[in-house]
Amino acid sequence: MIAENEARKLSDAILLRCKGNQAEITFQFNDAALTRFANNIIHQNVAERDAEVTVRYFIGKQIGTASTNRLDEAGLDELVKHARTNAKASPKIRIIRLTRSGFCSASGHLG
């Protein structure tokens, strides 16, 4: 898990890369640990931390999504680039708007 101020910095860095287009950012943080015992003693102790960020990128009525677990500058560049490319390749939906709360609502059909 990262601190709230670090998550805000990451969000700001991603939104700057979106260049004025609307985007929805989702973070997922996982901590996992495993301890194995043999003959009543700890045989192996393993811990892992992982973070994933997903961006839904909006270009007009098109939406593209991309995810990564790379939180460095190059990883964020690539993340937004892939989301933008996916949005450009997606079909347009009839109505879409992103509210201030970040909730996306869509109606109509694809096409």
C-alpha cells in the first residue's frame, strides 16, 4: 500500500499525460505473504507487494483502457499511450459523460 499523497502524485502525473482528455484512474495494491513450516520451524517466509494502475481514457465518445504495474515515468508514459491508442481504435458510444466524482455513465448502444 502506498500513502495517499503518493497516490495523488501518481494520479496527477497520469492526468498530465492525458493532455486535457477525461480519464478515470484505478489503483490496486496487493500485499501477500506465505510462511511454510517443516518440523515445527519456519522453513520459508516469502512476502510480495504489487501495485497496478488502470486508466480509462476518453476521446469524445470513445473509450480506451490500459493497465500496468510499472509506476515509473516510462511506465506511466506507456500506460497513457496504450489507453489513448485503444480509445482511438474503439467504436463510438452514443452518450458518455464523466462526472466530477469520477463515475462514468453511458447509455445507448455501440455503433
